[in-house]
Amino acid sequence: MDLGIAGRRAIVCASSRGLGRGCATALAEAGCDVTINGRDEAVLAATADEIRNATGAKITAVACDVGSPDGQKKLLDACPDADILVNNNGGPPRKDFRQIDRAAMLDGVTQNMVTPLELIQAVIDGMAERKFGRIVNITSLSVRMPIEGLDLSSGARAGLTAFLAGVCRQFAEHNVTINNILPGKMDTDRLRGGLKYSAEASGRDLSSVEAEQIGQIPAQRFGNPTEFGNACAFLCSNHAGYITGQNLLLDGGLFPSAF
């Protein structure tokens, strides 16, 4: 399917690896000029080269912390008239909520709620003026279903979801959409870290913890960044202009709900 976004300019945050990289690759395959981002300059440069060589797309790499004002400025300077914004950022590490102090709480909310809101504030008026904008926020299944040890991440991402529920409807008439993708158990470094955390906490073998978690998923497997990225690219496409304010679960059927 031609997504109709060739030549569009996209910013994909935290995209040197994992789900962000999957989104950046899919948008590059659709013909977008993609600005990617990460903290590790070497990893980021390698990712840029690999996506560029695989797709022929224009890839701009910006090494920075997207959670900082300086990092956001670097991203926006590299892509000043973004048509597409994919908000992504690492979440707080797994931890018992009793061990989370005020500083950690504020940092978690900054990374997973404040930062995407600041970037949206920076790009949305331009999108509305040009009559095209696609904003996708990568949140988490934990917004819908509690996940042990991710309470801070869940709360911050749920706050972002609620905040934008009204905002998205203010811009729909301008062909600007805001949607969220809620990844379930995707095969990423973060998932692998969670498996290790669970194994250590329970005193069990890592392979048995992995098998148990796969067994809970109706699809009987973990998801992968490629299929996640393709779903993101569709929400960024011309065909998705009538979809806004939605939370798309990519979880292999793990969350048991009829609605």
C-alpha cells in the first residue's frame, strides 16, 4: 500500500534501537525524510547508515537527550517543519513503588509526559497551518493493564494520554491527528531487562520466565519492532486522517477486553 507520505518530514524520538528504530525504518520505507535520535552517538550513526542504505531515504541523525530543552532544540532545528512526530522515550527502570523518591518521580513524569507534550507544542501549529500533521505517541500496555514495577512509567504515560484526549479534537479539522500506540511484550532490550528483573526477583531460571510470559500471550510470541513500525507508519499515512484520539494495542491479544 502506498501510504501517500513520500517527501514528508518526520521526527522519531529515541530511534537508534528498538521500537523507535522500527518506526523510523518504516517511515523511511514510505519515502519520508526522517530525523532520528539517540544518546549514543556511535549507535545512532550506525542506525542512520543502515536505514539509509536499506531504504535510500534521507536520514538525519541528532545525538541528544530528547528530554532536555537543549536536546529538543537540536531536534527541531534539524527538522523545523515536521509533518510527522513520533514521541518515544525510555521509561523509568523497574522498581518497587516504595523505593521511588520525589526526584525519580519528577524525572519519570518529565521523560514520559512533559517531554512529548513540549515537542507537540512546538510542532502542532505548523502542522495545522499546512493542513497535515501526524503525531504518534509510543506509550505502553501498562496504561491499560498494570505491569509489576512499572508504576511510575504507567502513571506518566496515562497522564499523557488523558492530557491529549481533548487536545487532539481541537486539531482534527486541520487534518492533524494524535494517536497512541500501546506496545505489549515486544522483543526489545527493555523487555529482556524486564525478564531478567522477574527472574531475579522470583529466583527462577530466565528461560522459564520467558516461556511463561510467552504462554500468557494468545499469539504465543513476543512482538517485534518491524511490525510495530509498520503500524506506526499507517497511523502517519494519508489513509489515517479520520483516526484520532485512539489507543492502539499491539499486544498479541494479551489484554482481555471486548472494547
